Amino acid sequence: VQFGTINDRQWSFNNGGYFSTGSQNFLSDKFPVGNQQVSLIVSTREGCVSDPLNKSFTIQPSPSVEMDFEDVCLNTPVLFTGTNNTTGIPISKWYWNFGDGTTGSGNSPVHIYQDTGVYYATMIATSAEGCIASTSQPISVLIPYLDLAIKKVYASQNNDLLGLSAEVVNMGNIPVQTFQIR
């Protein structure tokens, strides 16, 4: 329409029924994956009607992704891992926001948090076709502490020797493989 004030838009999707709206931004619904056709006819208050504008386009599938990591102690490296769960849709870019004002890239970045607290890490993956998938999860950054507790004590006697053993539980957040009591 060359002249007048547009007051109606008639949209047709995939040769289906017409939808009429006064808004120019009503196309917020998702289209299904595959080839799509859209047609638009506009009308003015003055009675003018445009010729149909027809466009074809293809909606590519979005990837499905997930992230993995473990809560970490302060100033300890944490490995973030991004996983693409969709076969046939390669990821071309991985972007990370670690929630503490820093970012990273790649599907397995390593990050060190400088302060304790709960942060919300976000991973954004972009497919080769430009489709985006994202996910966010909280990560707890803890003050490291060692807290070993004795759960059970066992005693045994063999001749004149007394043997002691104990079952020890790690209540802290620092992994302990072995320890020695002196």
C-alpha cells in the first residue's frame, strides 16, 4: 500500500486460513520445523488493499543441550561441560556466563571463582544453522574445610596386644583419600 494508514494485516501461513490483526508484531508463535510459507495483505483506513506479499523460509531444528559441573571450593578450578543431546545438529559455538561477571567459550571451559556464594552459570550453544539453545544452573562456591568424624571404634585383642581401628566419615567438603594419626 502506497498511501494511507495501515489498520489491518491479514496473514496466511502455509496456505492455511487467514489471521487478521492490527499489530505488526504478532508473529511471536513458533513455527514448526521445516519449510514454511507466509503471505501478508495489508489494508488501510482509507480502503486501500495491497497485493499479497509471499515469502518462503525454512525453520531449522534447535539443538537440545545440557551442562554439567560439580560444586566447588573457593579458588579451585571447576570444569564445566556442555553436551549436545541432538544427533545431526552440530554445535558450532559454545558460550558461557559463569555468573560472577566472567565468561568463557568452548564446550568444556575451566573456571576459578574468586568469592564464595551461589552463582547462576549459563551455557548458550549455537548450531551451524544459527539456532540457539541455552540452559542455566546454580553452582555453589564453598569455603574449604576439613571435618573428619569418627563413626565407630573397634577394638581387638591378640595375646598381649590391643588393636584399635575406626570408621571415619568426612563431613567436610575437601576430598580425603588417606590420612594418618600420630
